[in-house]
Amino acid sequence: MVQVHFTSHLRHVAPGGVVTAAGTTIRVVLMDVFARHPALKTYILDDQDRLRVHIAVFLDNEHIRGPETMDHAVRPTSELYILQALSGG
């Protein structure tokens, strides 16, 4: 099972601690998490199920970016970190 971590910025809607989820891609893993924690989905994805602009995804210590992020393959032993990227100056 993939271990999914959410930063404290999402803690008001995210489950506490590590969540385990099944899947072979980031999309499938997140959908598994959202099935159990539906309020979290609107903070992570837009209305077309794309990652929101200010969401950053790290998979096994690698920053995953670009239009194919959601379809990026994961391993059963992967660690996925979801965080709200802060912007501004």
C-alpha cells in the first residue's frame, strides 16, 4: 500500500497521520483516499479532477510536475506527499 502524507496546511480536512491507499498511479491512489475522506478532494483537485495550481506532489522524494502528474506510476512501497505550495513575495 502507498503511504500518503498531507501537510499541516491541509490538516483541517485531511486525516491525521499517514494514510495508506491502493493504486498504480497517483490518480488512483488519491481517488482511494478521497473515497474515504471526500471533503479533501475539493482542496486537492479542481472541478475537472486536475491538481489545483498550488498543490505540490512529491513521490518518493521527487517533485512530480506537469500535465501527466496524476498518471505518474507509483509502487506499492511508494510514499506520496501532498502539500499546498505557498506563493507570494
